[in-house]
Amino acid sequence: MSLSAVHGTLSSLKSFQADIGTGMDIVTHVALDLAEAQDQELNPGIKEMEAMILECARLDREINYFVDVVQQVTAEVTTQQPEAMFSLSAKVREQFSERIAQLSDADLQKHQKVAAFKDSITNSLNQANQESAENMEELDEDIAVTQSQRVNFTCPLTQVEMVNPVKNKKCNHHYDEGAILGLIKTRHSQKKKCCCPVVGCGNSNVKESDLIPDQMLKRKIQSQKRQGNST
């Protein structure tokens, strides 16, 4: 196998990895639908969704490991004699097995989309419990929640409604994903830290690893937009 064929295979794997991410988002949406149903009989379904998310996270991590190992091994081969290509497969297999052996359940729990799944489900269940306990004040609270959501729906960077909201797990502020990632990249290119753009926030070092997709907030934004279109 030539190195060009190897690189082509890696490119296909990365495309497949993007599909895995899309699948994990779909699973999160389904789990949220179950949580919002407030039916105790559906709780096992949420557990099944969580197990599915973890399996996807494991596959995503394994692809990352495989791509890293192949890139490292092929980089070494290009500086050696052509016959070194014959040992390429064995080297990849050996190093990949070592990396996989180190993959733990704790690592999977730290996966960005696994954390987003758990955060979304917890928020959904908590909100459902809160709403059921405060039925007597439902009308007033709906108005207050709606007003609060309208504020939260606006990205502090773009000053427009967010499309793909992410939450900073350190300071709990929300931003539109594209806007905050662009700011982080710009600051890093200037060799500076990225401060949270929310006025008064003391978080002076926003990192991409601190950002968690907020699927529940995204659903609320989409729901309000549908309601606005219907009226």
C-alpha cells in the first residue's frame, strides 16, 4: 500500500468521524424527547440512549487514536528506507493496541458530547420537576422564563440570536459556537488569552475544551422561533 492510499483512508475515517458526531447529536435529541415526556416508563430508554452515546464516544476516541498512530508511523517511515513500508502495518497495530488499552470509562465520560448529553438530560429533568411543583404560579413564571430566555438567546459576541449555543463549563455563560471559536483563534494568533465576552465575568482564559454544546437551549431557541413564525 502506498502512502497516498494511507492518507486517503485516513480522510475517509475523518469523514466517518463527523457522521458519528451527527449521530450523537441525534441520540441526544431523542433522549431529550423522552425526558420531556415525563413518563417513568421511558426512563430505561434514556439509559439506553446514554449507553449508545458512550459507545459512539468510544468509537470516536478509537478513530482519533488510530489516525494519530498512523500519522506518526508514516512520518517515521518517510525518513527511512523503502523496505520500512513492509513493517508499517505491524507498527500501527502494536502502537494502536497500546493506546486502546489505556482508554478508560473515565476518559469517555470526559468526551465533549457525552458531557453535553448528561448536562442536557439533567437540565431537562430538573426543569420538568420544577414546573410540576410550581403549577399555581405557572402563568407568571412562564412570562419570567420567556423574558430570561430572550436574553440568554442572544450571543454576547454577535448580539444576535444564537444558532449553535455552547456553554462555558467554568463560568456557565453561553455563546454562539462559531463566534467564540473565532475569538479564541484570533486571541491565540495574537498570543493572548481569550477573556469571556460577558460583561463583568472574571473568566480570563476561555478555552475550546471548556465549551459544551447546549442542546436543550438550542431546542428552546428553535421552539420560540417556530412559535414566532406561527403567530
